[in-house]
Amino acid sequence: MPEERRRKKKKKSRRNRSGDDEDDASPAADEEQPLQINQGEAEFANASAIHADNQAVAYDANGDIINDAEEQPVLTLLQEDDGAGGDEDAIPSPIDEPFNDNADATNNGGLDDNGFTQEGLAVAMAVDSTAEDEYIYAAIEYDPDSKPPLHKNRRFRVYTCMALMVVIAVVVVVVVYATKSAKDPTIIDEELLYGGAPTGVPTPSPLTNRETSGVKEQIEAGVLQRGVNFTGMDESDPRYLALDWILHYDQLQLDSDDKNLYQRYVLALLAFTLDSTAWYTCGEHRKFGNVTENFVVEDCKVENAETGQIKDHKVWLSSTEECEWYGVICSADEVVRGVELMGNDLIGQIPPEISELRFLQYLALNGNCLYGTIPPEFGKMPNLLSLELHGNGLSGELPASLQEASKLQLLNVAMQYQFSSVCRRSNGTIVNTLFKMGNPYGGEYNGGLAGPVLGANVSMWSSMKGLHLFDNSFSGYLDEKIGDLKYLVFLRAQNNIFSSWLPNGMTNLKKLREVYLGKNGLKFDLPPNIGDMEDLEDLRLNENPMNGTIPESLYNLDKLKYLWLQDTLNCQGGECAMDSKVGFSGSISTNIGNLKKLSWLLIDNNPFEGSIPTEIGLCENLAVLHIHKTNIKGSSPKELCFLRDKELNNENNAGVFYADCRPNNKTEDPFFKFDEERLAVARPVDSSEDEPVYPATKYTPEVRTPFYKQRRYIIWTIVVFVVVAVTVVFATKEAVGEDPPLIISEREAAIKPYIQAHVLQRNATWDTMAKKDPRHLALNWILHQDKMKLERLDERLSQRFILALLAFSFDSLAWDFCGNHTLPGKKDYVVESCQVPDEAGRFEEHSVWLSNNTECDWWGVTCVNDSVTGLDMISLKDNCLIGTIPPEIGNMESLKYL
């Protein structure tokens, strides 16, 4: 019953709310007494409530109480039992504890501030139905054991900030200390004046402490030569680059008063001047792959060419001590005593500042690409003992001041004339010492060093032991004062233009062992006292316009091993040519037997006469004897024939004996012959060709012939071989039934006889030719390895064969460019392309010789009008071709340039 009543009340309440606007004064029908409000759920209606005495109370729109409760709709609070289904849209009211303050309840009409009566009953409040539902936050359960996260802990934050501040302070201190220790440049504050008219000179960049430390001024005053200073110097000048490196890039940061400042700057200057980044060994100081020049690479390894051992060194311009750089030799006190950079692709001119290495004793820059002149400042080096600059492209006169280096013991400036050494700069351009200043595109060849080097001032080299001057353009005469060089051991000055005679003062050189003066303009005869040079081992005077007889004292040189007097010249009107009618004359003395160590005797192309003395048999070390193109006649003494059993033989090309056996008119009897009783027979040989005539070895019955040379052994060996061969052939026939045919392709059968008939020269045939003959190798390539597979009727067959013959004849695998057609470990002709630098230093693409491309694409080959039917030019200069020119090249009728 209560449940039913409650539903009726709810329905009636809804009807009253919907009809308020239509009939406000209509009384409520079937009015029921409201239920007493208990704590629990409540439903709300607008503008009504319950008074504190449990009487229905109504409120108007302004919130005032309407006394006539019967005329107003009543909001009834219904209590629902647990489990009864209530309105799902009802909004629960918050439950608070009731107030007990009667005064406050009275003032509010019996309600406290939270809408509760004095008895703690909830009372409905007027709620605006259009207001939004207020979100009620749920309370967070308090856990007394829980702790806040670490990053929200106040103490943790404080300690973290303090630690971070300490770390920052330590880092700042370390950086400042390291900066001061490294002496990094710091900018000096300058006062800038603003205003006024601008000057014509740009404002200079701020100076650094290093630039104002006195280093620059010290180097300028103590190192730079020829009045040069850094003011206004181009920044690309090697001297400026070396200074910039010393000031800003060198990690050692030497001060102006450092004892090693000069030598470190000079070595840095040497590196910048001679393009160290292009050196073969230990010059690349930059980090590979880095665009900027960072001096970071320090270590390099170099293999000893003699021992094969690999030794560690330091790279030039690295941050290490200069005494550790490759090729730098220092004493115990870290003073540079030597610089040795042989064969390391050094490029450029020698800087004169190198003379400021005051304690330098040894300088070896040979085998590089140096050009220009020798600095005269070298004469101011008081401790210089050895200067080796040979094998470069130097030119100009040898400085006269160099003879002031009185302590100099070795001077080697040879091989400057007609010496070709090719190097590549770091910018890619080519340098060739064959040309003046190393410029291969200038067209002017380098003439080498010049000047009267052996003139009157030669005696100033009082300590000289070795003079190597050959392959240059030195001129003048040989002064008598050369005899004052009492310590001289080696004098090599061949292939120059000295024009005098051998001075008698030279015979005072008791220690002299080698005299190389061939290919000059020396005149007259040998000094009569030449036998006083008791240590002389090697005397070479070939190709000079000399004459006279051999002094008898020469045969007292018991240490003499080499005597070269061949090919004397006949000079008329400034033109010189070899002539056997002029030159040394007379006969060979019987005292030649005193020269027991003589190994080479070359006297050909001279008007010597007489006969060969028997005493020559005492020269048991004689290995090479040239007496052709002379007037020597008579028979060969048996003692000379006996020398064939020692060194003078032709086994393994160890010994050579050249002699004429017939006059030029080919009508007279041989005037140099062998006795028939010694089983030697003269061979008619045209004297116009240098062909050796070898006398037969004398038979001595007391010497037992080796078994492999006995006639009986040879006969029985042949018999056994024939029997074995016949047996093998018979067995093969029995097994096969008939002789197996030799398979030859039709292409080979057509090409071989054609090339033999139309290309080969001098009656050469394939049947008599060795398998390793270049002609046979070229044929084998044409037949089996050339991918072109030319046929007999192909127009290119002959020229392709001849070019292949050139490749095999000249050992193309050893060429500098475009000759190596194989891959490592393979024998196939697989490599086809190669790159060759042009005149501008740029690389061009070509085809390798013996590649599968047409021969007109091979490097150095030019065809007529780009046609493959005729060659116009073959250019293989400076390419290390080795061998004999094949005569078959004469078959190239269209060839115009070779």
C-alpha cells in the first residue's frame, strides 16, 4: 500500500508541474498527507520544499515562502526501499552531516546552510532545471604508507641542483686551464675609433698573442734569405704558410726563444715548398676524406728496400718532434744533423732557407722532381759533409760559393741532363725533369748543370772524397790544382763538355780509385806518370778525341780492373765522329801481364797495331776483351785461348771476346787467325758488324772429359732414346689402329702460311722458330686468344699481327701505360681500358694493347682517316719499351710516324 501511494504521488506531482501555466489556482485533488522525510535518496521538483515542522512549504519565483500551501503544488520526497527500481534520471544529492545550531536554523527558516533541518533531515532546494549538472569530484583515498615520486621530492631537487652547479664549475675551470696551457690564440681588445673619413687601406685583422709574441720577427730576422720579409708576402707563399703553421697549427707552439724554432720552421718550409701532400711516403699530414687541412695524421710506416723490414716514422708537419719525422736525422741533443728524402716524389725548387740548418751535415734529396738552381747559400753551411742532389732536373751554373764549403766530402749532382723523372703534384698537374723547370708543355729540354766546376778553385774542396758530376753540361778545363784533393777517391765526370787534357797534377792523387771522364772533349795523350796513381782501379776515357800511346807506367797499376779506351773521336770543324784511323796507337806492351786483376779491356776503334802478347794469359780475371776495329794482326796466342776456360767465355753471357778476322775488302786472307794445331779456326766475319769470334778450347789429354761430353755416352743415349721412341709409336699404333691425325683448324691452316709469306722477314719460318719467339707468340694470340678472330682475307690481319708482335717484342706487361692486358693471377686478355694523362694533366681513356678492341683504339695507335685498314702513326715514347725492334714493322706501308 505505501508503494502504491508513493507512485500516485509522483504521477500527481508531474501533472501539477505540467499544468502550472494553465491553471495556477486549481486546488489539488485527492490531496494526501506527505510522508516523513528520512535520510536516503530524494527527488527534487522546482520551487518547493518541506518546512522544519514537517509541513509542506512552497516558494515563489523569488524564493519567498507562500503561506497558502494548499494552493501550491507540493514537492514530495519519497523514500524508496532497497532493491526498488527508482527513476534512472534522478540526480543523487550529496549527504552531509546535519547542523545542530538552532539559531542558524531559525534564521534560515529552520534550515542550515547545507539545506538540512535541525534534526538532520535533507530538505529539497529550489534548483534551476536549465542549469548544467555540476561535476562532483570523488575523494582520493589517503594511503599513509605511500611516498611521493623521487623527482617531486624537495630534498632531491635541492641536492640535484647543487651537484649540477659543482659539475659546471669544474668543467669551466678545466677548460680555462687547458686553454691557457695550450697557448691558444686569444684576441687582444683594440680600441676602435668611429667616425671620420674611411682610409684607403683596409683595417687589419685583429692580432693574436702568437703573432705578437716575437716568433714572426725572430724567424724573419734569423731564417729568411735574400732580404725577404713577411710584410706584404702573398699568403700562398710557402714561407708564409710555414709561418702560419708555426703560429696557429703546430701543437708544440714554440716560443721565440726556443732553440728548435729555426730548424722546425725550415723543415716546415721544406714541406710546403716541395708539396709534401704529394710525397710518396710520410707527407700526407691531412686527415683523409677531410676537406679542411687538419694536421692530425701522425704515424706512417716505411719498408726498408734492402732488408724488407717495416719501420715506424712520423708524418711531416705532425704534432710530434721534428726529429721523429721521416727522413730527419738528429743528434742526442735534438739538433737536426741530416735530411734524407731519396726517391720520395719531392716537387719544386730547393728553398735557400735550408742553409740556416747550421749544424746540418747530410742532405740527400736525390731521385725526385726538383728543378731550378742550387741555392748559393749552401756555401754558407759550415758543417755540411755530404750533398746528394743527383737524379733530378736542376739547371743553371753550379754556385761558385759552394766551393767555400771546405768540409764537404761528397758532392753528387749527377744525372740532371736528359734524366726523366715524372711526378704528380697534389693538384694533379704533371712534372717531368726532362724539361726545363719540370714543365713538359714548355717544349724546352733541360740542359743540366753547367759551369767550370773543375777550375782553379777546385782546390778549396780540400776534404773532398767523391765528386759525381756526370750527365750534365759542365765545361772548362781540368786545372792542375785538382791534384791538391789528396783525399779524392771517386771522380765521375763523364758525359759533359770538358775540353782540355788530363792534367799531370792528377797523378798526385794516390787514393783515387775511379776516373770516369768518357764522352767529353779531352785531348792529347795520357800523363806519362799515370802509374803513380797506385790505388787506381777503374780508368774510363772512351769517346774522347785523344791520341798517343799507352804510357808504360800504366802497366804498373796492379789494382786496375777496368781500362776503357775505345771509340776515340776524330773532330774536324767542330764535328766529331768515331774513326778507327785516329786515336790511341802503338802496341800492347808485354807488361800487360802485370795487370792481374784486369777484368775489362776495351781498346776497339783505335789504330792499335802489332800482335797480342802471350803475357795476356796472366790476366786470369779477364772477362771482356774488345780488340776489333784495330790494326792488330797475327795469331791468337794459346794463353789467350786458355782464358776461355776461366772468365773469357760465353757461357751465360759472362764473357765476351770481340776481334776482327777479315779486312773490309773481303778479299785478303784473315789477318787475325788461330793456329790449326790448337783446333781453332778463323771465321770469316764482316768487320762492319760487331760480332764476337770465339776461339776453340785447347784439348788437354790429361784432363778427363765429363761423362756427359764423352762420345760413347752420347751415342748410347741416342740409341736408347730411338728404341724408346719406336716402342712408343708401335704401341700407339697397336692401341689406336692408325696414327692420330694432327688437328689443325681451317683458319689456322690459312693464316699461318699467309703471315709467313707476306709478313715475316729474313726468310723466317714457323717450323724453325722457337715457341717463345715474339713472332710465334703473336701468331698464337691471333689464332687462339684474340676475340676479334680475324680471317685470312681480313684487311686488318697483317697490321694487327704486327702490332701484337710489337707488344710481345717490347714486353708490354712492363710498360708504364696501357701495356698490362692481364689481371693479377690470370693469363686471359681481360683488361681493355687504361687512363693516360694528357698535356694538361687530365686523364684520357684509351684501350690496352692486346685487348679485344680494334687496334686503332689501342693507346698510341692512329689510323688513316680513322680507318682500320691502314696505320698512320705509332707513338709510344717514354713508356719503358724493352727489346729489339722487329723488322716486320717495315711492312706497314701507310705508317708515317713512329
